[in-house]
Amino acid sequence: MLDYLKKSCAELEEEYSKILSEYNALKMQGMKLNIARGKPSKKQLDAVSDILDVMHTDDDFDIDGIDVRNYGELAGLACAREYWADILDCKPEQTFVGGTSSLNLMFDVISRAYTHGLLNSERPWCKEEVIKFLCPSPGYDRHFRVTEFFGAELITVPMTATGPDMDLVEELVKDPCVKGMWSIPKYSNPEGIIYSDETIRRIAALKPAAPDFTVLWDNAYCVHEFDGDYVPFPDIISLCEEYGNKDMVIEFASTSKITFPGGGISVLASSVENIAYFSKLFAVQMISYDKVNQIRHVRYLKNKAHTIELMKRHAVLLKPKFQTVLRILDEKVKPHGFAQWNSPKGGYFVSLNTMNGTAKRALQLCSEAGLVMTPAGATFPYGIDPNDSNIRIAPSLPPVEELEAAMELFCTCLNLAALEKLLNK
Amino acid sequence: MLDYLKKSCAELEEEYSKILSEYNALKMQGMKLNIARGKPSKKQLDAVSDILDVMHTDDDFDIDGIDVRNYGELAGLACAREYWADILDCKPEQTFVGGTSSLNLMFDVISRAYTHGLLNSERPWCKEEVIKFLCPSPGYDRHFRVTEFFGAELITVPMTATGPDMDLVEELVKDPCVKGMWSIPKYSNPEGIIYSDETIRRIAALKPAAPDFTVLWDNAYCVHEFDGDYVPFPDIISLCEEYGNKDMVIEFASTSKITFPGGGISVLASSVENIAYFSKLFAVQMISYDKVNQIRHVRYLKNKAHTIELMKRHAVLLKPKFQTVLRILDEKVKPHGFAQWNSPKGGYFVSLNTMNGTAKRALQLCSEAGLVMTPAGATFPYGIDPNDSNIRIAPSLPPVEELEAAMELFCTCLNLAALEKLLNK
């Protein structure tokens, strides 16, 4: 095998011919697979579909005198708030249980920040000259898009092995136009990084110039280990309080990758004052969220310990897929020396950096052979990766055999794009 | 019995003493009942709880190759769009199936109008000097509050027996600041009026000055007859198209009062162009709504004919309650000649106009005796009824016996407040 970066032009030309025929052969197989998003597989969904059997008799509907089928309880059933407090290690009164989508809760927070302002805002953000938002990258395209949608200037903060570059963050928040930061603190999307304790403390201790600077703490993968035991994680809300920043963080989570994507329950967690503020704002748009689904989830998931047990059903299905990705990358790409990737123990993604200037081309080659992956650039603000290098691999959806074929093709495309670049093809 | 308006002061004083002791006696009974909102009763919810039994085997999850438990299909499952098109008599491609709350869809439409503009907006509404919104009144407080929340000037349009005063509406829409109108066209909240065909045609034919003038057509009670057969109702979307106003109307409905309040499915229906526009906007906040609940509802409700059949389960429980309200009003208030009310055949409310300047006082008396009703004024913009006369009665929640006691108390309070007013007490 060749380290492409150390070889002669002639050797590379020979390799190029070989890889090109390999690619053409794979193309002939007529693959048709879309792994653009972090979707659970059918087997994962089958493994938790017994959740639909927990609601039956009339007794299931009366929870402490509240009929879960009727209107009421905007902030969620007490038992649902207790469930999320257990999961996130915060207090029930610090939680607000929403509908099926935590993304929608995040959107609503940013949307209301624009139209009405946050709790500590001097004015609605739409009345500010400029709003800037910190986007640790590679990161989650849907996060970035929410703030872009409202006209915020997105500022890329590089991710390190321990989380966002905190030296830079501490510097950037001195600008009063910087109003917030996106974060996926555990098994970050796409890098699979767990923020270090030091990073988390430095975030909680930030001294931003904007009084309404807000960390959107998307704890999307809070119990989503697929390899090894549950990794305890600090409660950001009490940490922020400890540093005099009690309203600075808003945490989010959902059961989208515990039970059903788009069919679960979500939560917003923050200071009691923020919960009161958002409860007032959200009362204009909602009478109450789906309490039938709340009680269904609480009955099924019970508590944190039981949820962690249940997550093993997902882990046993997910782990072989990540192993497949890593094995084939090790076999087919590693020896060529031009790409690096992470080996996460939780979350839904492998983040790969290929040769600069070749990510788009590699994914174009994939697409022409029938494999759709997350678009290159998607992990950066505005969908533009300045190095055209980062690729998010989402292995969860297809069965292992299909994933193997997809990875063979993907690696071939990476190699081919790198060779084209080196040979100026 | 006395017609209060035709009696002498002495007669009224005597009546006042009688009614006051009646009130004090009722107060002693220690009622504790809240009928402020149009909540279905426990029996109604029990009558449709078999909806929770329709999703079981794995086969239930694969709908034309789409796994309803996974992400995808932002505008809703094809079968859910067909269901709503059948209910509303429009086309499936004119529908967008949302989450549990049609109010939230309405809020999102107005919120996006403010931050980004509607399809035919020249600019986002937040960039306009003034936005005005027409509010047929008495109307629905939650509607009015959505537009008030975004700073719109609310303009009261009187309701007539055939719908909003269309002479006035046609005049008002000549003002380019008038951007829209709220409407509940069938069994309006609270009046229970069905807009006449002429009113509906005049709405569809409006020639508003604002290019983005929008009728929010909340068909909340589209199949909600409790007395008599289903009343057919014209499709406003094709009517608007007929008059060259294809993007002017956005229709809403939900199953909140068909299955579970806050646990059902909702719909937004409009021109195909509007559906495309909102699908693009809503994609920023949502990956997809709850398709498990969509298929659950489609399996259970099947189609319009079956839904109308099922609504009879609600009707048989609701009709006696409305009869109770009307009977007791007839007995205890009608002879006194100072109040008028509607006798609806569908919807959730009886709208009553009591003696001017006494609605607040009457409801204060109710509240002091343990009965909470919709606050006086709630049916008008900004919660201010200029006549302090309109009261919304929501009889659906309590069992008939409790409702009887509540109505006895309510009538006593109406009479007492009227007597206080006449006697300057």
C-alpha cells in the first residue's frame, strides 16, 4: 500500500488507474443508499417499539388527578419533568418538557430572542445592529442554520480534542455582539468528542460582554454510549449557577434516538427564572404539549438507570456499524496517509478529515455511484468548509452488509479524489 | 318573574334581596369548578381512547416504504395529507400535516410573517411601520393574543348572525396596513355561528390593498356538530382561487376535539405555493412531525365519513350539556329580559350577552363562589369588551349534574350583577 504523500508521480499514476477501475467497477453495481443523516436503523426502532404497548386502561390516563389526554400542564407532567431531571442531573423545576423535537425548542428560543428578547436582553435581537453566534466546527448543520435563518453572523470556533477552543471563545465573548454559542457537549456531532471537565468549567465561568449571552447546550447524546459503560457528565446548569451565570445556559435533549426520531419527547432545561420566562412566551403558541406521549415515555423509560439499560439495545446494533466503518477506513485509506478520523464511543457519527480540497469531489464521486452522504461543508457555518476536508459519516441506518459496500465505495472515492488532486487531474 | 328593565325600584330592591340570599346560599355550598376553557370531558376522552390500540405489529410502521417511526416527510405522510384533504374538501398537495397543535401552526405562520414575511410580502412584517389585524368579535382570545404578541394593532369587527360584518371588512382591507383577519367559519368560537355562503364568497373575493393580506381560516369545528346531521361546508381554498386570491387563505384544523386535546394531529391547508413556502421555512425548525401519531390517527379515523360517525360519540355526550345550559338560562335569566344568547348546533360554546357593564361583575361573583369561567372581555381584542357584556360559556368539561349546579350559580350571578347595576349598588 502507498502513502500517497510520499510517492512519485509515476507510482501515483499507476495507483490512479487501479483505483479508477475499482471505482468504475463499484459504480456498475448500482448502489442506491442515502446515509446523509443520523437516522436509527429499522432494527433499532423494532427494539423499542414495545413502547406502544404501555398505554391501555383508563387508569393509565389519570396522573395525580391530571387527565393526560386533556389540555393543561404546559411545562409538562410532573413525572416527565422528574424523568428529565434525572437524566440531566438537574432539578425538575429547571425543566420544561416539549413536543417531539428539541430542535424546535432551540428554534423557538432563538426565534423569541429575535422577536422579544431573552430574559436578560436589553432589547429583542432584531433591534440590534449585529448579532454574532459562535459555532464550534465541525458541528451540526441544523444548529448553524437556525441562527443563520435569523441573520446572525456565524463565527467558526475550531473544535479540539477537548471541545471548542476555549482561549478563542473567552476572547470572542468580550464582543457584546456575540450573543451565544452552540454546543453538543457529549459525543459531539460529528466529532464524537466529550467536552473535558476543564472546557465545561471554562464555559460555565465565561464572562461575556452581552448580558443575554446564551450557551445552547444540546445534550443530544447524553445517554448514547454504544461502546462501554455510561460516562457520567456534569450538570451544566448548577455549574453556571456556581459561577454567577445562572441564566446563561439552556440545555436541550430528546428521546429521538432513545425511542422514535420525531416521535419522542424533548426537554429544555435551565434556571427556574428562564423556565418561567419561556413558559410565559410559549403559552402564546401552545396550550400544552403531548402528555399522552409524555406518560407513554415515562412509563416505558422509567428513569435514568432504566434508560441506560435500554440504550444497550441500541448499542448492540450500533457498535458493529462503527467497527465496520473504522475497519474499512483502516484497511483502505489509512495506509495512504492523507486522512484522519475519530473513533467515538457514543453518538451517531464518525468525523473524517480527508486531503484538503477533496471532500466535495469525493462525495460527488460517491453520489455518482449511488451513495448519498452528508454534503461536504455541512459541518461548517454557511455550509462552507474552508479546507474542503471534513466529512461526516453516519453509519447507523443501513444493515452492516450494506454499510460495508458503502464504505468500500466511500474509501475508493476518497482515494480517487486524493489522487486526482495530487495529479492535478 | 320580573322583567328587570320594566320594574320599579322597589320591586327591584325586593328582587335584589331575594337573589342576594340565593347567591349567599349557593356560595355556602363551596363549589370548586373551572370551566374557563373548551375542554372535552373525561367521558368524551374515554369514548375515543381505543385509538391507542391501533398500532401494534411491525407491519403498522411501514407505510409505502416509509418507516413512520423514523425521521422524514416534513409535510406529513401521504395518507395523513389525504385524510385532511378529505375532511377539508381540498387536495392532499394543499395540506401540510403538523404536530399536536393547530394553534402552534398559526403562531408559526404569524411569527414567520414577522421575521421573514409571507409568500407575497414585500418585506417582513417587523419592517413595516404598522401592522393591523382584523378580529371578528366576540372571537377566540388565543387568536387575538398571537397577533398582539407580535405588536399588531387589533381591529374589532363585529360578528353578525352570518359571520363578520363584511361591509366593514371590505372597507378595512383597503388599508395596506391591514395584513390579515382571524376567522372561525364553522361554529365560531364563541358564538357558534356558521358563516353564510354569501359571507364566505365575499371573503374569498376580497380585494385587499396589502399583497400579503391573509385570512387565517381556523376550521377548528369542521366536523363538530353535536345536534343534527353534518353540515356541508364550502372549500375556502378553491373559492379563493376562483376569485384570483389563491394564496390569500390559510386554513387550519386539528383532531384536538376529535381524539385528544394536545395529543392529536393538526393541519395547515393552502395553495400549493404556500405549502411549498411554509415547508421550506418550517424545515429550519423541524425534521419531521410525529408520524407515529399521524398513522395512529389515520388508522383510527379512516376518512371523513368515518370521522363524522365517530363524532356522534362526542355529540351524545355534548348535546345534553348544551341543553342544560339553555334550559337553565331560559328558566332563570330569560324572563328578566336583560340578556341574550345563542343556541348553537355545534362547536364548544354558548355566547351570552348580559346587561352592559355587568359581565365582569357577574364573573367575579361566580369566582367568589368557586366557579371559574372564561374571563369577561376574553372574547375581544386586548381582553377588553367595550360593553362589558359578552360571556363565553364552556359547558363541555363537567358532568351534567355539576354543570347544572354551575349554571344555577352563574344565572344567579348574572341576575345579581344586573340588579346591582340597575340599583347602583
